[in-house]
Amino acid sequence: MSIVFPAEWHTQAFVQLTWVHKQTDFASKYNEAVACFVAIADAVSSRQNVLIVCQNKAQVISELGAIAKRKTVHFFECESNDVWARDHAAITVFDGANTLLYDFQFNGWGKKFAAEKDTAITKKLFDANYFPNCNYIDLNDFVFEGGSIESNGAGVLLTTEECLLSKQRNPQFSKQEIETYLKEKFGSHTVLWLTHGFLAGDDTDSHIDTLARFVDEHTIVYVQCRDENDLHYAELQAMERELQAFRQPNGKPYNLIALPMTPPIFDEDGERLPATYANFLIINGAVLVPVYNCATDNEALQILQTVFPTREIVPVDCSVLITQHGSLHCVSMQFANN
């Protein structure tokens, strides 16, 4: 058998959301955060199954209203620290006809935040039979987050050194050892490492899903900074040059498509927030795209419509999510259908 790490555009069984509650970082913006989660749940559940991990099912049902009655909406009551399912949920890979659930250790992006409840969720879901016909693989000896990796579905991984080589994650391993581990676990022949690229206000140490994404086997969309006076300019220009230098297995460069940066968005304390259009979520038949009520929203939506001509482009206002330094992809995790 050979391991395959399916790309995000592979047919999905469901999307997991870990629902916002008043003990999360969104306590001061709870109603806004709930509205955003309802919008995401609505968009997903109208097209496929959504699994809502929540602390209080009755509360979430009341927040969802009529959406909660859909047959595509499923609930699991469970404690959580916060909402970032991308980084604490299982990662699905295929081993022939078998679906494997990889349960890595999530340590709050290098021990920045409490994560002991979040990292326990996947095993609780598995024990409660929410993953029928899947094999649970305990990988808690390795710290890893779903937002740190991109797969083109054909053996190529895209990631960042800033995150995977963080000394607060797996300091016992060298870059070469981590690359070998990734190739083995994900059935990959190539790991593309970005050494440049960041977003101010990002807590993840430059997760790839904030910067550059595979949209098909040969194409990468990425955040481009065009303003020479922006603090991101030098780093994102350097990242762009790295992407241009990458080569596919056939020796050709990747097709590269630039997404705009938003104008600078700040919180109440004047801190720059990590708004990014790269943090979209591909689901069955659609792409959910974070928007921020700013001038570049329409341009980003139009670009992604050309990238995904057969999918519906669904904007979701994620202004509240970036106040806690994440966005739409960060709060969701897809599970692939084998």
C-alpha cells in the first residue's frame, strides 16, 4: 500500500468546526464570532456534512436556528480551549482503500497558548465513533498543525521553515529529519520549503495557509505585496521569488497566481491584524473565501473565481476572526472521502 495525502479539493465527507464559546479568546466579541461561525456552518451544511464540536449543544442549536435542523449538521459535545480546528483536528490520509486519521500533538503553536483540551478532541471523536471505517493513528510524539502544510494531492508538500523548524515544536529533529518524517507519513516525494514570508499579527509562525496554497496539482496562489512602504514588502517579495524558483517533478515552474494583500487593518490597540485571502476553504462544489469589508475584497473574489471556474465562490465576513489572529481556513478542517 502507498500513502496518499489528498489535496483539499478531493471529495469531502465533512468539515469539522470547533464552535466558539465564552471561554475562548472571542469572549469580548462573542456575538460577532457566533455570527461568523453560523455563516460558515450555513455555507458548508448547505453543500455537505458539517461536524460541530461544541461545549453546549443546546446553546449552539439556538444560535444556528433553522440551520441546526439540516440532516447535514452533526454535533459532538466536548470541552475545548479555543476554535482553531485546522490545527487541532485530525488530518486524513489514504493508505490504499483505508482512511487513516493522523492525530498529532497540538501544543498551542509552540506553547504560546493552552491547548490540552484541543489536542484531546480527535481521540474523543474517534472513541465516540464519529469516524467509522477509519484507522486512528496516534502521532502525539510529533507536534504538528494542519495549517502548516499544503498538499497538491500528487506527492508534493508545501510548508515554511519558520513554523516547522520552530524550537518550541520539535527541537529534537533537524530539518532533514523532519522532511524525511513528512515524506514517510504523507507519502510524498517532494517537500517545498519557504524560508521567507510572514504576516504581522500571526501567532502561528507563518503557517503556509496564510501565505500560499495549492489550487490544483500544478498551480499555487499566494499573497503578493505591491506596496513598497508596507512592512511586509521585502519578505513577501522574497517569498514570491522562492515560489518562482520552485520546480515541479517534470522540471517546469509552477503556475503562480497572485492574491492581493488587504489594506492594513488594525485592532483597537493599533496592532496590525493578519488579514489574508489565502485562508480560503475548498469544499464540495464551492470555495469559502474570507473577506474583511475592504477595497481589495472584490479583486480577491474575482481572482479565485477564475482559479476555480467550476466552483461557487462564497464570501464569508471574517473581520472578527482576524482580531484573534486567524481566519476562515484556520477554524475549519475537512475530512476526505476515500
